[in-house]
Amino acid sequence: MKIRGVLIEDTFAEAFGMRAARIVVTAVNQRWARAAAEKFTGFATSVIACKCEAAVERELSPDETPDSRPGIAVLLFAMDTEGLGKRLIERIGQTVLTCPTTSCFDGLPGLPDRVTPGRALRVFGDRFQSSKVVGGERYWRIPVMDGEFLVQESFGVQKKGIGGGNFLILAEDAASGLAAAEAAVAAVQGTPGVILPFPGGVVRSGSKVGARGYANMIASTNDAFCPTLRLTTDSALSEGVNSVLELVFDGLSADAISSAMRTAILAACRPGVRAISAGNYGGGLGPYHFHLHKIMDGAS
Amino acid sequence: MSDTVTLSLRGSLDGILEVEGVTGDRFAALGEREIATLPAWMGSRAAKLGDFFDVRGERSGSVRIEGDVSRMHRLAAGMTGGRVHVIGNAGDEAGLAMAGGVLLIEGNAGDRLGAASAGASKGMTGGEIIVLGSAGAEAAARTRRGLVVVAGAVGDDAARAMVAGTLVVFGRTGARPGRGSKRGSIVALGGIDVPETYWLACTYQPPYARLLLTYLRRHYGMKIDDRMLDGQYRRHCGDAGSPGRGEILEWVDAGR
């Protein structure tokens, strides 16, 4: 399959089930909502070392937030519900509670599975906190120096979240690869239900499971896609490919990831890109397989 | 099973009609005939609900009451779930000791809206009461949990001995509000004489008030002035005779 002259390889991205939460941060203006969201999503690129993956989903207008203020929706993914709850306590407590004017709400209302970071965070109020129920949901009012921090008690857990949807941009040179990656990220920025957790949405250090030379390594460089190793390892790259970048997608559903991957791949098919590939482990590890040809069906 | 049970008042009430069990949760389990035979009292005379109302529908937690029932007391008293929608005015003790569900009154409500039964230590323990008109004395008295919202004015002794919960008043709040309140909240948007047993803590923008007002606007279609959302509120803490954890959030721009 080719799209605008770019080969779409007949392969698939292998992804994993994760637990996900959607956090809505509101503030007096978009600047302060973003300030909190950027800190909240810091150091959250991969569960391998960060214990969670998180990024801004999209900006929210006052019409879309529970308190009619500007807001930002953030998605956070972890491997299990307990871990998700802990990360929410840590990150809301250190980055949203601390940020002037913010309030923090559940962005997945109605889901039956819940974690309760607000209940844990209430004790920061040192018994001066109070709770209120609005529309059947409990909120905690925690006194802080600029007034009150309002946080919802419980947050919905999407048990069918997926982490690790991906594709690789195989480019003739670094500039072309980066331009294609930037275009792909821009095309899907703000898509509901999907985030790209790596810096700027792009990964240059794609990894394989384990390592050849170090027994204790969980992950190591994906040598098959490193251009400098094309002649010294079992390379997946053909001659003329001199730079590879990866986009990783975490989503609330398989449909959300498929749709975002399709949009991003279409944007990435531009001059200087030789092929689009995907990262997998042979299909035996992750239960979700995103086949590029199936995703791009009808686009060539 | 119907979408709604409708009670239509046949004529005007000659005296005070007291009812029991006119609640969403109760009606959800009752047939049309059983609803019509629910007990009622006209003064000291025992009667049945069907003596005064035409009943249409059955086994639904959504109840609609048509006609002027301002002389009908204890509507939705003790309700634990469902929804009672009064098209006109309601009488005294509507939503008395309510524990859940929604009571929506399009007209005015009488005294002791959402309050406690005689001798009871706590009144409403959950649910929401929305009155689009005004309410009488002792609204939300002894409320333990839940939300009482009055679009118009409320009478004297509102939120008396409130344990917790919230009373929102868009009109003028009557004399002696929040007396003996322990942890309750009064959101006063239309003017209030704050008792001397409350102290001014600060003037700020309470995020809770903003959330609550947005909820009322979106969920009940209430007309909320943007200035109420964006405005400053004085936080008065009291009551001095209690633990002092009660509050009156007084909208600064009230009356301007």
C-alpha cells in the first residue's frame, strides 16, 4: 500500500490494556489551567520508568467544564487501578492543589469503576476541610492560601484503556522525519480520548523488550530501527532510510486510537518519508493489534 | 408502568390537606388504585388521595402534581428517591425530612420546606429541593445533608440549627438566618442580614458556589446571572453558639 508515494508496510502496532482516568482542571483562565496541566503531565512518558503515561488531551471552553471556567482535559494511564489511584493522588496533590485558582474534576463521569483521590487529598485541610454533594457527586473544599481548592472525591476509571498504539516514520533524513512527525502530531492534537505521551508527541528512542547485552534491562534501544546500526544488526531499514521517529498513542478505546493513527499517518505521508512502519513484539505480548493496512483502508 | 404518575386536583381545597407517601420512591411501587387509596387527612377527617385527585399512571418514580396545592402539606415528605414535580404552589413541610430524589416546585412553598419532623434532631438528609418561587419560614431547618434552592425569597429562621447541607436563596433571606447552624451553608444572593453571631472571614470567589450555580443553570435551567458566577462573596462563619463551622456566603453585589 502506498499513500502519496509513501510505503505503508504490512505490519501492525502491538498495544496493551491499561487503566485510564480523565482529569479536568479548571482555573481563572486558560494560562493557569495549562500551568497545572503541564506540571501534572510532567515525567509521564512511559510506564517503564514513570509509573504512568499522561498528556493533555485538549483545551476545554467554559461551556464544557463543570464550573463554567476555562479548563484542560488530561488523560492519565497506568497498568492497574491501584496504581492509577496513587498517581492521581500524587499528581493532583502536587501539581493542581498547588496551582493558583485551580479546581479539579472527574472527566469520565458515569463510569462504575472509581478511584478516590479527592478523599485522600482532603486531609491536607487538617480537619478544616468540608464536603458538599452537587448532583450526586461529592466534592471536597480544602482551605488554601488563595481561598479554597475544590476537588471531586472520585474519578472514573476506564478499564478498557489502551496504551502503546504506535507507528514509525522512516525518513530519508532527520529534517524530513521531524517535519513529518510534527505534521502528524498537529493533525491529532486535541482529539478526544487520545494522547501522545512523549515529548512533543514524538519518540526517538523506540525500544525493544529486554536487552541483548544486559540481563537486568527491561527495555533497550530498538536496534532494528536505528539507522546507524543498519549494517551491524538485524536491521528493519532499507538503504536510504537515515532517520526514524515514532508516535505513541494511548487512548480510551481501540476506535479512538485507530482513528487518531489514521489521521496522523495521512499527515505524515509527505516528501522525504520513505515508509510508515509500526512497532510490535511479534504479536504475543499485547492483546491489541493495530494493523496499518486495515487502519488505512481506502486511503491509498 | 407509566413514564409519569400525574395527580390532577379536581377542585380547590377547602381546608388543609395532609398527605403521606406522595413520593417518587413510593409511587414507583404502586398501581393506580393503590395510589388513589393512599391516606390523607382533611383537617381531622380521614380521607384518601383519590378523593381529591384524579390519578393517571402507575409504578413510576416520576410524579407530576397539577393544580394549586398550596393547602396540601407534607408533599414528598420522607422521599428517598424519584422526582416530584409540582406545577403550582405547594403547602407547608414540603420535602420534610427528605432523604433522596428531587422535589421541584414551580410556584411557592410554605413553611418548613425540607425541615425536620416535630421533635426530630435532623431534617433533610439528602436529595434536592428546587423552588422556583418563594418559601416560608424555617426553610432547610435542621438539614443534615442535601440541597435546598429557592429562586425567590425565604422567610424568617431559614437554615435554623442546620447540621450540614446547603440552602441557596436568590431572593431576600428573612430574619435570623442560620441560627444555631453547625456546618451548614447558606448561599445568599438577594440580600441577607447576617446575624451578629457570625463573623466575616474574608471576601473571595468560592469555587463551590460557582460549581453549584453552574449545576443549577445546566441541570434545572435556572436563570443565573453571570455576575453571580464571577462575583465576590463575603464568607461569614458561625454560628457562635455552635461549633462555628457554619457559613453564610453573601454575594457582594446583591441588591446593586
